[in-house]
Amino acid sequence: MSTDRVPSLGTRLASRAEEYIPVKAAMAACRRLRRSCEVPVKAARIVNDYVFRLYFPANRMPLPQRFRCAPLIMLVEYLVYQVDAVSEGAKRVDLAVVRDHDDDYLTLHKYKAKFEKILRRMHAYNWSVAHQMEMAEQYVRLENKVTSNRLVAHAEVIRLAELRPSDVRLLHGMTFALRRQPCDENLLNLLWPVEVLADIGNDLAHYPDDVAKGQFNTYAAFVELYGAEAPERIRAEIARYERMFLAELEKFPCVRQAELKVLCARRYRRLIAVVPEPLPQSGYMSVQKETP
């Protein structure tokens, strides 16, 4: 009697399947599909958190205006993520050095021109949108510099945290253009530190995961800069932006202050409630210890 083990049914089916199905190609297709689905999901989450739950109510927009603006805003946030995909692919290449011949650099500029053209055709373009497009380009360039050179200083970390919400600020600017109304500068100024706080809070929440993936993270950069002092340092920055928010809030009437304070606190307060303990310094980027 033979002692050879008879292959299990699962093993035999898998073996037969490999004869007919290009398994690696199928897996690659699944990964591409998953990535393509991630973009609209992320865009929808951003629009919900910032536009539906903050910008629309802060501007006291009636429902008909919200319904009219929402599809165009969702489309624009989706397009913004396409720019992110370009910059993500260029993180290891210093665009400032290779700009004369680098495809990603040229693609970025072409995409920006097309993006502006689309916004103008949608009647969603104004000075605030134009400004945020410039700020977004500054963010892409600075992030590229930091990630390609793996070198970061305190001032650059703070500047990245302040520039990164440019995409949602652009969406806010759009709401004024779409309604044919002038931008409310007081409201834009009020929400600026709130947007920074929410972004820092998001990095606090994703700190371990970002470190594991080697992605830039504000708090991770603070850990690299300051080690065990990082929690205290990031709390000091959080307190500074909260003071800025409260100072801007005082410019509004008392009744309006109460309304806006609730809306804004809902956007960032929960995210900054917990500052994680620093992980062992990963050395995933070099740091410049001096602070400005």
C-alpha cells in the first residue's frame, strides 16, 4: 500500500485553477481596483467632514444651495486626489532638481492648468480658490523636498501642517463662488486654525500607521526632532492654534460665537484629545534640531 499522501481537494482545485487563471495578474487587478475605489471614498469622507458638517452650517446655507453645490464640490475633491497621486509617485524624486525633464513635474503643472480651467467653467473660481491653489502647490513642493531629501526642520513641519488643509479651504472658497457671493474673510480666518488643528489631530490618530509606512506625519516628525519631549511640544502648538481660533472668534457677535464654537470644536476637539506616547525613534528621516 502506497504511503504517499493524497492531495486535499482544496490543493487539487488550487492547482487546477492555476493552470487556467493568471493568478498574479488577477491579484494585481484587484489591487488596482481597490486603489481606484479608495479615491472616491476618501474624497467623500473629506467632503462630509468639512463641507457638510462645517462649511455649509457655518455659512448658514439653505438646503437648496447645499444640494446644488454638493455634486460639484465632490467632483473637485476627487480631482484633488488625482494631484495627490502624482505627488505621491514623486516623493523619492526632488522635483526642484529635475523639473526640467521630470514627467511628474510637468504633469503637475499641466494638471493645475486644467484644474483651473475646469473651476472657471463651473463658475467655482474666485480669489480664495486661486490663493488655495497656490498654497496647495507650495505644499506639494515642500512635502516633496522633505520626503525626497529625508530632512526636516521644525519650521518646515509647522509649515506643512498649515499648508496641508489647502484642499478643504479650496472647497470652502468654492461655496462662495458657486453662490455668487463675496468671500466672508472673517469666517475664512476663523476656520484657518481649526483646519490646522484638525489636520494635526488626524496625524495623531494615524501616527503609528504612518510611521510603519514611512509616510510623513507631523507628530512623527516632532518625535524625531524632540524625542520624549514631543508630546509637550505638540501640545504647545495645539494650544497656540486654539488661542488663534479664540481670538478670531471674538470678532463675531455673541450669539454667532456660540454657534461657531460648537461647530468648530466638533471638527477638531476629539482628534486632539489624546497625544500618543512616542514610539522608538525610527530614523525614517533626518532632522535639523535648531528651531526658529
